[in-house]
Amino acid sequence: MKVIGISGLENAVPFKKAHWAGLDEREYRIVQGMDAAAALVIDGKLVAAAEQERFSGKKHTGEFPIDAIHFCLDQAGISIDEIDEIAHGFDYAPYRELYAGDEISSKLYEKVLSREALLNQVRRDLPGFLLEKVHQVGHHLAHAASAAYTSGWDECLIVVNDAMGEMESLSVYDFHDGEFEKLRTFGANDSIGILYSLVTLHLGFDFNSDEYKVMGLAPYGDPARYRNFFAEAVELCRDGSIRIPMLKLNRTREERENYTATRAYLDQHLIARRAPDQSVNGNYEDVAAALQECLERVVMHVCEHFGEETGLRRLALAGGVALNCTANGKLMRSHLFDEVYIQPVAGDDGVALGAALYRTALADKLPNQRFPVPLFGPQYNDAEVEGALQRFNGRIQWQRYATVDETCAAAAKLIADGRVIAWSRGRMEYGPRALGNRSILADPGHPEMRDRINAMVKKREAFRPFAPACSAEDAHRWFEVAPGAEFPYMISIVNVRPELRDKLPAITHVNGSARLQTVSAKDNPDFHALLVAVGETTGRQMVLNTSFNVKGQPIVNTPEEAIATFLGTGIEHLFLENFHVTRAAA
């Protein structure tokens, strides 16, 4: 069986712009259906997956993922006529009557949320595809499937936690024998994800995009100053649920659309809004710290309650809140569960995978295996790389190494010499993390490296930490993890060993933590070979690893994008497969 799963709601932002003119551009992100993606599952196995943004260049786009679909088909060597189903990770049909109360809501349903809106996009971009083969899967069910069917477990507790699905914000499932038993669901008016995003917006960052910045800011602050505010704002209930009265203040259509009543409450009772161009001071750091503490309190409360209620000792997480690495790290260290699995493509791009897996599971028994490092995007052969190099002839020069080992040795020497390199190799990552195939790399032992990378390429806030990638066999030497422990997805925080923090200044956050990625030879042999080569020159099988893109740009996909991005930065060396690229001599 061949199923393409998709995510995204193409018309969400255009509809909002048409009916709410004059908003701040950041407010147009207060919508459903960002992060469109496509994932192809054949006989229960993921074959290809990618976000639409990597082809269109529009970060977090929700447009119909036709380019991602074509990539998936090309990767598998099949045509759209051979696809048995297209599965979309939203299903608003059960809620249609709720949108009939006023004219704008009715139009929103018709133009953005309805099945007919989806089918119109299929007709436009995939003419001739049989519309009866288009199916819809509830948003949280798709999230749950993305975690359950990639966990490798026959039984586990699943917690889906995001801003909102169709109407819910948090859902809890007992997964056993391939089936989902929904235990509890919380409505969007009690969404910790929405509250976190609204405070993110209040702090001058982007809603539904920059929440990770607030997570990175939090360790600089003192949560005690605003702890009482968030303790009163978010009530933990004895039945495992939460209540957030502040989100219920929005009563009119206008208030509900943009959470204006809640945002006014934050103005009056929390702190004055920060403008995006305003400097970040201690007040904002303290708010971020208290908000992050509140989120962690909610995650622990929900997971602990339902873990005890069900007796299940394995936990799988999905949904955008599951991208909060600090909360994940705390949960994993709590020992509330024997094992915790966070599906690495936990945001809405991951529901493309989940929708495809769920529809497949209805027809066939799935081979439930632990999700590998998600390298499911495009890759480019030597001829394609050479063609791209030739198109930039005169601006660049290059040499080609004969083997991977020679390439790694050359790159490792540059890293050891304090150089910053760009590294583009193999299949592109599916999901928000650069896991070694579309990365900017450097030595984590240089104190000034964070500032250098920010100045030459990232142009991002100075408070944000960079992450380490370390060989799996070497990680326990530098981090407080057990020998052999694996953290392959860069999705949880661990502590750097206190006695070694001064040796790793570029990846150690202000609180002594790091967002660790471990790399094994079986998961990514080429990246692992590079880390081993780096270890031979520095004594550490570790690099600073950040995504290969500039501010506002998706992670690079093609060789052309890699070269153009390289030339637009201060990076001096680019490794494209086995090609070593530098700027042409003046």
C-alpha cells in the first residue's frame, strides 16, 4: 500500500489577511495549518518526507505541499497514479456546525478548513487524481500515530500536546496492539501551547515560530519574580487536566481570532509588551524563566497523572510542545517512566507522517520500529553538484576528494584550526533540526565561537545557545549521560559535566546545559566519520552543530542553495559531498 500523508492549510494566512487587514505581520501567524509537508509511506515504511518550505523558500509555509509530494514520488520512482491514498492531517468535518454561527466563521470553514477546500487544491495541483482516494485524519490522532507507530513499542502512553488541533490542545491515548484508546482531551481554551505562544508574542518574538527562543532565554532569568502570576494563570486539576482562565476571556469573534482579551490581560497584569527591535533585559528574561517553569510543571503534571492512572511505563510524545527540549530533558530525568520517546518531527510537519501511517495501519499491520535519524529528504549526486558548481564558476573554486575519509580529514583539520565550515551531504533532514547533513560546524572549545558564527551567518539573538553533536561512544565523557546512551534527534537537554564546562564554552548554556545530539556509525556513518576525524585532531569527537541557513531562510536543500547561502555569509569553507568549495581568489 502506498500512502502520501500531507499537512498544512494553504488558505489560512491569505484568509486572515483578507478579513483582518492592518495587523502586525507577526499576528498573521495566529492561524492553523503552518509547516506543510509530505511523507510517502510504502507498505508501512517511510520512504521519503520533506517540508514544503525547503522547496518554496517560504519558511513555515502552509501552502499545499506539491513540491514535497513530487519529491517523494521521484524518490520512490513512482507516479501519482500509483498512490493508493492521500491522507491529510486535519479533519474539521465533525465540527462544521460550530463554524456556522457567523458569516466570517462560515467562510473560514468553506475556504480554509473544509474537505472541499482540500479537494480544490488536489484538483489544481494533481489533476486526474481520484478524489475518493483523499482521506482526512484528525489532527491529534495523526500526531499520536506519528509517535506510536515509530516508537518500536506494542504498548505505551501517548501524550499529544500542541497549540491546538481542530478543537483540542492536549490529548492522551493508551496505545496497545496497534489501537488507540483516547483517555482524555483538553480543549483549546486550556492550551498551554497557546499560552506559551501568546507570551512569546508578548515578549517581542513570533507566534507559532519563535517559542524555542523563549526556551533559550529562560535560563538567564529568575522564575521566582513571576512564578505566582503563572501559578494562578494555569491551574493543575486533580484529574490530570489543566485550566487556563485567561484564555477564556476572549468572547467576541474578534477577540477569539487574535486573543486580544488575553493579550490585554498580559498587558495589565504581567509586563509591558516588548517591541521586536527592543533590547532584551532582565524583566523579559524573568518572564521567560517563569513561563518555561510553568510549561514544565504542566508537562510533568499531565504525564505523571496518566502514567499512574494507566500503569504504563513507556511514554511517547508528539505535538509542537514536544519540541520544548528543556521540558523533555526534565521529563526524561524524572524517572516517572522507564522509557520516554519524543517523535523528532513533533510539530505539524510530522502529522504528514502520522496521517500516512494511520491510514496504512487501517489496511495492514505496520512494522513498528523505532524511528531512525530522519534523513528522508532529497540528496544530490556528483553530476548535480558539479553542475551547480559550474553555475557559480568565477565566484568560487573547488577541489574534489577521492573518498569520504579524505573529505572528513580535510574538514576536521579546518575545524581544529578554528574555522567555521558549512557541511551539506546526503539526504536532507525531515523536521526542524539539522542533524549533520545540512549543518554549519565548528569547534565547541573556542570561547568566541558563538559570537563569530552569529556575526558571520546566523544574525540571531546572542542569548541563544548552539548545540553539540558528539559521537555516541564519546558523549558520556563530556555530558551527564550513561555510557552508550543515545540522543539522536537533538530534542532534549542534558547537563554538561561541571568540571568540563569551561572546555566547551561555545555549546554550554548559561545554566550548564546543552541540547545534545549523539551520532552513531549505524545512523549516519559519514557524519560519524567526521566526528571521529575531529577527535583525532582535537581530542573531542564533537562539533558545534547549527542549521545551514541564514535568518529567515529555511534550511538549505539543493547544492545551488548551499553555494548561494555560503557566498552570502562569512563562512570560508563549504563541503558539498566530497567537494571542498572556497571563494575564488580576488
